[in-house]
Amino acid sequence: MLDLIAGLDEAGRGSVIGPMIIAGVLISEEDIDQLIKISVRDSKELKPEERALLYEEIIKIAKSLKTVELSAREVDSQTKKNKGRGINNLEAQVFAEIINNLKPDIAYIDAPSRNIRAFKLTLVEMLKHPCKLIVEHRADKNYPVTAAASIIAKICRDREVEKLRKRFGDFGSGYPHDHKTREFIRRAMTNKSDVTEYIRWSWKTISKLAQTTLEEY
């Protein structure tokens, strides 16, 4: 009997604006070749139009999909700065939720933590559906099913980010390294826009911007 295999990955973990999306893709072991045939790979290596095409193909191949959206407020509430248990723990909770929902025999997970062993132990404690866990850094590069999950997560996040852009204007990529994003947040701090609900205020980027903003006055 062929195994059911799940791949799990996230998009938007490091973003300072918008949600983090965690996705799980369930396939039959025999369908790995189909993912390889359509050239599924890490979403970061793909152009937007390539991701869009692969997204549609993955939906056809997958036996089941599961996505979980974590708002900026939800992510912020779990940071250690806000006395939460940390984002790694939050991801473990959602990975467990997805695995419990998809019920795979094997799950391939892109590890968010430097300490893979500790993260895996945390995840095992949260599982209600026992399965074999393959938890690795760069799993989205090494396993097609995890790459498929990275594409699903990225497409879903991009759609949510586009909604925010239409509502609040162009804020760049939403990541801390982006000058346009930092300038947008600086303006949001002074204008008290509704966009503040979608900003992760516990990020170090925010503290630095707040300090420079105060120094201007």
C-alpha cells in the first residue's frame, strides 16, 4: 500500500506587514513523479507567473490541501517580546493542526528553528495523528511535496497582501529590508491609519523606526 505524504511550509514569517500563511499539501507517494514532472520547486525560485501556473497544477494533483492564515496580531501575540512562547512554537502548533487534519503517513516539514531536534520534539507532543516526521532546513528545496506547500502558501499570502495594497496603497514587499516598506510604516506611525492592525509591532524594525521617528521631533 502506498504511503500518503504531506509537505508543509510557510510564507511571510519574516514579513513586518500582513499575515503568515502555513500550508500543507497531501499526495499519494506515486504522485511525487507528477510534481517533479511539472518542475515544482521552492517558491522563492519561481517568477509570479510560474507560481500561479504551478498552483493550479498542484491543486489537481493533491489529494487534499490545508492552509492556515495567521494575522499580524496573532503572530505578534506569540513573540517572546510580548511574553508569548515564540513564533517557532506557534508554527509547531499550526503544523500539528495541519498534520492532524491531513493525516499523512509521512510529513516533510521545512524547519523554522535552528534547533531541529527541539522543534521536532515540540511538534510530536502536539500531534494527535502519529506519523513519520522529516524535519529539515531547506526541505522546500529537497522535497517536491514541501516545495508544493511553499507555492500554495506563497500564492495565498500574495493574494492577502494584494488586498492590503488595494486598501492602503503600495507598501513594497512588506519585508523589513525594503526601503519602501520602512517608509510606509514610518508614515503609518504618525498618521494612525487602520493599516496599523496589519503591522507586526513587535518586530525589531518597528523599534528602530519608532526611535528614528522620535528623534525627528
